[in-house]
Amino acid sequence: MSKNVLITGGSRGIGYGIAKALAEAGCNLAINGVRPEESVLDELKELRKFGKQVVYCRGDVSSESDRNLMVKEALHHFGELHVLVNNAGVAPNERVDLLEMKPVSYDRVMDINLRGPFFLTQKIANLMIASKQKDAAFEGCIVNISSVSASTASIMRGEYCISKAGMGMMTKLFAVRLGAYDLPVFEVRPGIIETDMTAAVLEKYQKDVEEGLTLQPRLGKPEDVGRAVRALVENKIPYATGQVILIDGGMSIPTL
């Protein structure tokens, strides 16, 4: 498989797990992140071991000018994009009660987790439509990395939950709009994954898992999400646009 993929937030955590899975699958990768390129040289070197092109497109997904630059850079190297993985996201800087949440925290999380991905998707969706109209054999897809927080309420990080619930509707909207072009849009909802985002509360989550929070008795890993995204990118699940893929170890199944 030789598809050109842009992964936001692709140099760490879940995004890096996805990048490794897609590099192994033979994809060319445009890795986006906010850190300077010299800070991610080891990660880029590891991805390049698979023999495909890997470029770093630094930028903040919440910034329109940065979004334009990252897309321009990816197109400069690859000519066209087959896949967008909207993975970049942040948790609130501070976990505070819903009744004490500050507008500045709400705006920051929504800008990075929802507004930025929406307008990046809009831009790349138009590019994909143009590619499809030029070549009927063009295969493209969009994968939104959401969270079980889209449907599980956490009152200490309400802005994060709202952003991920919004991404769920965003997935449906683009699935409807792009359906006529046979360009599927998917939502992948990870559960509790061991990353730097969960590191501060990892001990609590580990205890929760031991007490039965998940049906499979372990925390998730970035590669668990990577395998799911690879299946979507490889068109292994072609007739399921708009659907939610839960990678949560059974956490979201109600039990008695």
C-alpha cells in the first residue's frame, strides 16, 4: 500500500502509534506536531526505517495559517493526500469542576480538539474530491481520533468531553457530505490509553482497571489504536462510513 497520509499530533502518544502502524503498512507520512523538528528526530528516524517517505510538518492545528502551511508542505512532497488522521488533541491544563471551568480553558481545548480539525478536514476534503473527480480510482478516507469521553461524562474535564462529542457529529456530517464521492469518514474512540496525556493519572486508571473498569484487564496502548486505523486506511472496512470504532477494552459495555 502506498498512500500519502497526514497525521496531526503524529510524533507522540496515540498519533505516533498510528504513524508506526501506517509506516509498517507502506504509507508515506506527513507527521504534524507543535514541537521543533530537532525534538522529534528520533521518532522520524524510527518511522523512516520502513523505507517510505516521512516528512515533518510543524504547526498548531488551531491556527489557520499553520494548517495551510502543513497542507502545503505535505502536498509539496507527495502531490496529493489519500488520508487525513485528525489525532491532535489536548486535555485541559487543569482539571476543575464543571461549575468552575474558565472560558480560556474551554476555548483552548475546543480550538485544538474541534475547531482546528473541522477546518483542516474541510480543506483536505475539497482536495480529495478534486482527486476523485480527476481519477475515479482514487481511494481516500478521513479518520477522526475521538475518545470514549464523547459519550462518558467527566465533570472535571467537561471541555474535553464536549470537544470529543462534537467530533462525533463532525464525523457524521462529513460522512454524509462525502458519501457521494465514496470517501469514507470514520471515528475511532480510544478508551484509556497509556500516553503522556494520561501519565499524571495513570495510577488511578490502573487501579480502576484492576477493579473492573474494562472487560479486558489492561490499559490500552497506542499500537492498539494504530492497528484499528491501519485497517481503515487499508480499506479493510470499506462499507461503514460514519461509524464509530471503539478501542476501549469493552469499557463502554454496560454490565450488571
